[in-house]
Amino acid sequence: MTDNARYQLAGLASVDAVVEIAMRALVETYPAFGREPHPTDSAEVASARNLVDLCGRLLIAIDTHRRHVARHLPSDEHDWPF
């Protein structure tokens, strides 16, 4: 499992980076994110807010899974940047 854990952690780091980039791109694309949601916001802004929320939840889930996978690494390899 140790060898597989290394590959899983590398893969999770890649997925994490892609989700983070997508989330930041959405936030930068919609200036309305800089203020509180308003009932007059367009459906597009509302769905983009939903996507950002889901990205945030996915990042939390990736981090949780990463911690579970990291348990399979030898103790001297737990200082990985991912």
C-alpha cells in the first residue's frame, strides 16, 4: 500500500490544484462574488456561486481523503508538501 499511497497523494495534489484553479477563475470572472448574494442576481451568478461552493466542499473532501491515504506512508515520509 505504501507505493500506491505515494501515487494517490500525487494524484490528489493534482486534482486539488485543478479544483483550486477552477474556483479562483470563477471568483475572478464574476465581480458579484465581492458582495453578498442578492435576490436580483442572475441565474448565471447564482449557479457560479453554487459551483464555487461545491469546489470548496470538494477541496475539503480531498483534504480528508489525503489524511487517510497519508496514514499508509512510512512515518519519515509524512512531511510531503501535499
